[in-house]
Amino acid sequence: MENLIALLVAAPLLGAVVLLCGGRRLDRIGHLLGTVLAAASFVIGAVLFVDMLGKGAEERTFTQHLFSWVPVEGFQADVGFQLDQLSMTFVLLISGVGTLIHIYSIGYMEHDERRRRFFGYLNLFVAAMLLLVIADNYLLLYVGWEGVGLASYLLIGFWQHKPSAATAAKKAFLVNRVGDMGLSIAIMLMFTTFGTFAFGSVLPSATDASEGKLTAIGLMLLLAACGKSAQVPLQSWLGDAMEGPTPVSALIHAATMVTAGVYLIVRSGVIFNAAPDAQTAVTVVGAVTLLFGAIVGCAKDDIKKALAGSTMSQIGYMILAAGLGPIGYVFAIMHLVTHGFFKAGLFLGAGSVMHGMNDEVDMRKYGALRKYMPITFATFGLGYLAIIGFPGLSGFFSKDKIIEAAFAKGGTEGWILGGVALLGAAITAFYMTRVMLMTFFGEKRWENDADGNQPHPHESPRSMTIPMIVLAFGSVFAGGIFGVGDRFLKWLEPVTGHAEGDSPVSAMTVTAATMVVLVIGVGIAWAVYGRRPVPAVAPRGSLLTRAARRDLLQDDFNHVVLVRGGEHLTRSLVYVDHTLVDGVVNGTAASVGGLSGRLRKLQNGYARTYAVSMFGGAAIIIAATLLMRAV
Amino acid sequence: MSAASVHSLWTMGADSTAKIPTPHIEYAQLSPVLIVLGAACLGVLVEAFVPRKGRYYAQVFLAVVALVASFAAIVALAAGGYGSTKAHIAAMGAVAVDGPALFLQGTILLASLVSIFTFAERRLDPEAHGNRVDSFAAQAASVPGSESEQSAVKAGFTTTEVFPLALFAVGGMLVFPAANDLLTLFIALEVFSLPLYLLCAVARRKRLMSQEAAVKYFLLGAFSSAFLLFGIALLYGYAGSVSYAKIAAVVEGSVSTIDPALADTMGNDALLLIGAAMILAGLLFKVGAVPFHMWTPDVYQGAPTPVTGFMAAATKVAAFGALLRLLYVVLPGLRWDWRPVMWAVAIVTMLGGAIVAITQTDIKRLLAYSSIAHAGFILAGVIATTPDGVSAVLFYLGGYSFVTIGAFAVVTLVRDAGGEATHLSKWAGLGRRSPLVAAVFAIFLLAFAGIPLTSGFAGKFAVFKAAAEGGAGPLVVVGVLSSAVAAFFYIRVIVLMFFSEPKADGPTVAVPSPLTMTTIGVGVAVTLVLGVAPQYFLDLANQASVFVR
């Protein structure tokens, strides 16, 4: 049974190779082949899951050693897999949501002539992401990490004829490089500290290393997580990444790839547990991003960018939970899974709306769509209720737990983190209600598109609605299934460990407070966008609103500090190179040349001069020899 | 010297005449030298008795056969264990037959063989009056520009004497690194120097320059011989013997019996130090080390180019061989005295050669200065005073000789109306017109510069490594710095050949006969083989690195 693990990756990888190398002959069946292979991966995952459930908690770690990758004395890199409860959770999420989004894309990309290539890239992504989560060592994880980065780059820039898409892809790639650098440094540090990369060797012995080293490794891992999961300060690429086709946004930039950072931190939990400073940094990053994304989400009129801000904010919750240590790991992953369902559903809903509205993304040009797109409205609405934490739905269970855990951190820290998490919940309720109201309620504010076509909103084809319905089920029930009776906690605890915190407030209080802020958030949104008609042109807004529309000036900051700074740095380096380095080099060359010109004059062609030189030389040699003896 | 001691010297000499034993000569072990010298004598007879038309062929044949046979004898001796286990001193203590000697003799013979091919080249210049001409004057004795010269040219004379002369020189060079007493050393020096002076004088083109070079070489050579000879006399005064082994024994203080005739001088360190320094000066002249190098550019430029190649390669091998033996066999006990001096010589030689080469505009002078810089690099290996140092020097010399001969052979190909076009400006754009020749020359230049995958790199690496391990780290630093300076002018020639526009009145590249092609081909092959797979030859040099005492 364990030998099936490699097939998880092999199936979609085969799809990617065949689709990308197969040429036009496969245009007609390419999308079906890609979908079938993604589904095959899900089926294999499900079989392994059933097998795993049949075993005791202690025997649930499957391993498979495929081959030795770099067998060198003192440097052992293997291609081996480790499938435990944590990996299994991801495998099911990735292959499950991935398959749904493959199906959705069949309809969404129907009119795109490069659909085969699109499915090839999607398969490549699924393969790389699965590799990332089932690798049994950090080096192989890094391969998957880079693989998803590549797939993300290719898919963001899929409509490369649009300069904005090409630029966005490049931006995502560059920002991710910064994080990748962190991961590679972390791996090197691990190698120098432990002499290996394997989870099985690094993690058990992590506590043997000095805290300083572990802090360094932890901070580098956090940097990696910031890049991949769009956390402050490496968050700037995610908004632009919405230039990619909507299924891509749903799969890669909402449900799976952007959560890789959370996986990395939870997987390396032992290291963080032993490095409290690194852990604090993780919680700070999570808390800051949580608010950052939420604020940005409030101000965006582009439906996908509003959702992107929300994604950033929700991952902030997960990172916050992961930074809390054993009290939070399980809830980070639980929120990750429920978020995978409802955020993918929301994105697919947004895609469905765009599909019906001539690819319009500005919510100010929507309105009253609930009558025209009932299924989309229903599924999107369920996703909405889930994300704001409506009691009984998925988000309620998972987010509530994170807020509780934040308070349970204890001390001032606990109060601050808990407060931020609560505030985030209020803002989440506000911006999601805003999206809901602007899109599906109110008056029609439709406008003709650039070609003068009138929008004819209609429900999307079956291939698109079915995945949305399936995901809506997940949005509604996943939290309950996981949360009731602590099922998810018991499932994951053997891998991540769990500790009950020392909460200053009772669970009931937290839930009640969450309900209160939820109502406040929804209420304010209704007061602003529900009671009054939404202006078709955005009002100027307050200073904060304007800043939030510009992504809280993230690009301005990067431009001023990094781009300008970099330019100044390179310019001054070039200056130093031209004046100092070249000066020294050219000066040396000139002086050697001048010396040469002078010395060659000694060679005047007269034998007598030459003889004098010899005589003098001999005299000096004799004198020096005698002198040596005298000394 | 007191009257009594003169008397005793006299009477002792008188006594010993009665007791002179028949010298015991190991003919088989000396066969390499004997073959070459015998062939040289035969060559003189050929000049005397063979009709003019057949002389060229007879001489070339004789020279090639002699060199090949001599090399075969070397190989046979080496295979017979004379390079290692059976190494000993032959001919009554005059000539050593050991690893370094055989290795260097083999190198000299192979280098001479490919040089002889360039001597014999007769297709580069257009025919004069229906006769093929080589690089040598029709009649060396005729005054340049005179009627007798013109009539000699018209008659189709050629100076086929160059072949026996070259063989005599080779014979001397074979003995030079093997000489095991100071007199043999001196005689070998003269035997190979005198023919070289003559060879320098017999260029067919630019005869005045050639003769000037020969006279300078002769004058300065005689001067240096005087140093050497005086040094020998002083050492004899110090040790009472010219034999290397006996001098070494006295230097080390292991001889307590003092020759009564030399009671006043024996063991006088002043004699030893001055004598050793003067002998070193004489040998440094031959290797072309600063400040005894000044003849090199003028002679290299004036001599017929095939002779330059021969001289630059074979002389250097022989002279370094003799220097090694002197320093390692005779003067190891004096290490602490000569090493600092040799350090200084090596440093000024490396830097001087490399720096002055930068501003040269004539390719032959450029190569002359390059050879000075290389002499400095080799000296760094000599100074190491370790077996590794010896083997590194042996390897370096082997690789360097073929690069040098090949490079000068290429120089003979690039010609214009006045003969060889040696001014660098004429080489501009050569790579566009004759890519193959330019590429081959570029390989040689890269080898000179010590770029990896050429013999130059392997050799330079070996000597610098040996020098560093021998405690001469600063010397290595200077060596690497001057290599960097030297790289500039080598690369500059490559840039000139490949990246400059060819000149309208530029030189043509003559198509040589298979003889020169062989020389160049062997040069390229050895350069690349020693660069890519040097290990076998390094091992060989390593096995041959022990001097017999």
C-alpha cells in the first residue's frame, strides 16, 4: 500500500509532461486527460486515507524510499516520501480541491485556445504541491516548493499577451525568490547543524542544537513562509497575482499553494517550539498580516482583489495560530482546510460572476445578480457565511478556535493577539458583507464592456456549478465534521502535538465576543452598502481608504526603499567600480607599462652595456653570497 | 703558494704520470652522446666529400638518424634501470648517468629533432634562381650585400654545415646536465656554445643583424665563460678537486685530510662562496636570468628563427639541468648561502622578463622576454630544493621546450616581401586570414601564459607547488603576480590576431612542407597532452628526480 505514495505525484506529473510535450494533437482531449489524472491522484489519496484510518494512531506514518538522489560521502540526499496525518490532510485537500478546479476549468477555459497548456500547468502545479507535502526531507520539499513557484509564475502569466499579467507573474516570481532564499539558507543551516535534511533525523534531534541556531533556522523558515504565503513584508505579489485565470486564483492563490508556508511552519514545529523568539516573530507576522489583508480587502472594488486581501488575512490567522506553538498547530491546519473549501468556493463564485458579466471585475458595476445567478448566489452566500464565522458553518469552528488559542497564549501577549484576532473577525465580517451586498444585492449598475457588449448575466454551465456546489457543502459541513468531538484534533495530534493553553477567558466568552463583533461588522457593512445605493464611481474616501486601495502603499514602500535603494546601491557600486577599482587596475597597468618603457631603454643594443650588467650582476651576487655568510 | 708546496705539486705530478691508469669508459652508457658527436663528425666529412647537390639530403638524413638513434639509446638506458636503481657515475667520475640526466637528455634530443625539421624547411621562401632555399645564408663567409654573396645565391649554395654544427651543439648539451666534474661542465659548455654562436650568424635574410647578434652572443658568452672558469679555479682551490662528489664532501666538512699542496687555501670559505657565486653567474647567463639576460632579446631576434627556437628550448633545458645538478649535488651544504641570492635572482627575473615584455613590438623579442620570465618561473622550482622541485622543473622544461619550438616555427610561417614579418603590427587580423595558424599560435601563447588544459598550466602549477612546499611562499606570490603581468602581453597578441582588422599590406602565411607541419603538430600535441593528462609525465619526472652522487 505504501508503494502507492509515489503515484500521487507521478499521475499529475505524467499529465504535465504529456500535455506540455504532446503538441496540438492533444488539444481535444487534453483537458479531460488532465482532469482524469488529477482525479486519479485524489483516488489514490483516498485509498491511502482509508488504509490509514484502519491503523492505530502510532502506525499511521507511511514512508517510501524511491532512490538516492545525491549519494555522496557526507551528503545524503534521497528521494523519499513520508505520508502521515498532516501530509494526508494536505494530499486530500490539494488533490480534492484540485480535481474540482480542473473540472471547473473545463467550462471556464472552454474558449481559450491554449486550454491544453493551461491544464498541463495545472497538473504540474498539483504534482509539485503534492511533492512539497509528502517529501520526507527538506531538500525534496524545496524541489516541490520551487515547482509550485514555477507553476504559479506560469499560470499568473498565462494570459501573457496582457502586459499586466506578464508583470504580475514577474513580480510574484521575484518576491518569491526572496522567500526561497530564506528556505535555502534554512536548509543549509540545517545541514551544517544536523548534517542531514531528513525530517526523521532533523526534527527529533532539533532540541540538541543551540537556541541561537534554531532561532536562525526558524527565522529563515519564516522568511520562506512569508514569501510563499504572501505575509507581510513579502505580501505585495498576491494582489497582482489575481491577473491569472480565476481557477488559478482559487486553487493556487487561495486554497493550496499560499498555505505552503503554514505547512512549513507546522512541519518544523519542533524547531519553533525550541526557539521562542522565532515563534514570537511568527505570531507578529501573522497578526500584522491578518489586519493588513483585512483592511486592504475592505477598500478594493475589484472582486478578486477583495478576495485576495481576504486570503492574505485568513492565512494571517493560520500563521498566527502556527506561531502559538502546540496550542495552535492543529487549529492552523484546521482553518487551512476549511478555508480551502470556502475560499476556493468564493473564488469560483467570483469567476462564475465574471463569466456572466463579460469578465467585469469591478463590483461597483455589479448589483442585483442574485436573481440571475441563483446557484452562484447560493454557493457564494454559503461560502460568505462560512468565512465570517456564522455559527455552525466551517469558519465558525476553525476561526473561533484560533481566537481562543490566541487568548490562551497568556499574558499581555495573549490579550494583544486575541484582541487583534477579534478585530480581524469584525473586519472580515464587514468586507465580506460588502462584497456580498455589492455583488448580489442592490440595484443593477451594469455597464457595457469595452466592445460595447451589454452584459447578459446567466448561470454558468454545469461543469462550473457542480464544483461550486461541492465546495459549498465543504464550506458548510467541514468545520462541524472536524470540530464536533475534537475529531480533527485527535487525528492530527500525534504529528503536531497539542497543548491546552491557559486562557484568561472562557471559551464561551470568546465565542460570544466573536458573535458580537460579527454582528457589528455585518451591521456596519449593511449600513453603508445595504441601506444606501452603492455609487457606481468610488467616492474619494478617507486617507485610510485611499491608502488601502493602494494596498496600504506596499508598492510605494517597496519602490522607494527597495527599488530606489537598490538603484542607488548599484549606482554607487558602479561608481566605486569605475573610479576606485578601475582606477587601481588601470593605474597598476599604466605604472607597469611605464616601468616597462623605462626598463627597455636599458636594452640599448651595446654589448658593452650588457657586459656591464653582467659584471654588476656577478659582483652583486658574490657580495650578497658573502654577506649572507657574514650575517 | 710557498716554494715547497710548488715543488711538492710538481713532484707529485711527476710521480703520478708513471701511474696513470687506463681510463675506464662505459661506452654503452655514454652512447647517446657518442652517437650524436660521431654523427657530427660524419657530417663534417659529408661536407667535405659528398657532392653539393646531395649534401642537404645526406645531412638531414644523418642528423635525424643520429638524433633518433641517440634517443633510442636513452630509452634503452632508462629501461635498463640507469635512471633509477643502476644510476651511477661513468667515465672516471666525469659523467653522471642518472634519472635527471636521462630525462633531460631525452628532452633535449626530442626538442632537437623537431628543431632539425625546421632547419630543413625549404618551402617557405620563394625559390632563388631555381633553387630551393632554407633559412640560412647561401654562403656564410660572404660579406652581406657583396658580389660574392650574389654569386653564391646564383650558384644555389646552401649552408648545410648547420646540421653538423647543430649536432655538435646537441652533443655538448647532452653532456652539460650530466657533467659530474667542473672541467667536464666547462668543456660541455664550450662544445655547445661555439656552434650556437656560429649558427646565430648564418641567417639568410637580415644578415647584418644576424652577424651582430652572433658577435654579441660570442662576446658575452666568452665573458660568462670566464666567470665560470674563474669560479672553477676558486672551487678547486677550496676543495682540491673538480669532482662534484669531492667538493660536496669538503663543503659538508666530511673530509679531514688536507692536500698539503693546497694547505693554504683548502677549506677557505671565501674561496668557496666566491667560486660558487661565479659559477652560478656563468650558468645563469645560459639560462637567461636577470641580470645576465641582456643578450637574449638581441640574439633571439637576430638569429635565424629555427636556430632561435632550437636555442631557446634545448639550451635552456641543458643549462637548467647543469644548474640543478650543481645546486643539488655540489652545493646542498651551502643551501643557506645561495638560496637568498637565488630568491632575489628569481624575483627580478620573473618580474623583469614579464614587465619589459609588455612594451615589445617584435614578436621574436617578445618571445625572448617571455623566455626570461619563464626562466624565473623555473628558478622558483629550482630553489625549492626538494625532490618535488626537481621533478617539477624537469616537467616544466619538457613542456616548455615544445611550446617554444612550436611558437618559433609559427613565426617562420608569417612572411612578407622582406622575409619573416616579425613586427607585431603586421600580425593584426591574422586570425581572419589564417584561422588555423592563428589558432595554433594562440594555443602556444595560452600555454606560455599558463592557462589550464595546456602544458604551461601543469608545469607552472608543479613548480609553484614545489616552491611553496619548499618554503618559498613569497616567491610563489611574485610568480603568480608576474604570470598575471605576462598574461597581458600573451593575450594581447591573441586579441591582435583575432579582433583587429587585417591590414591591406599584411603578411601572407606560407604553406610549409610536412617538416615544419610536423614540428608545429608535435608542439600542439605535446602542449595539449601535457595539459590535459599530465599525470603520466609527472610520474615519469618524479621517478627521474634523484641525482646520483
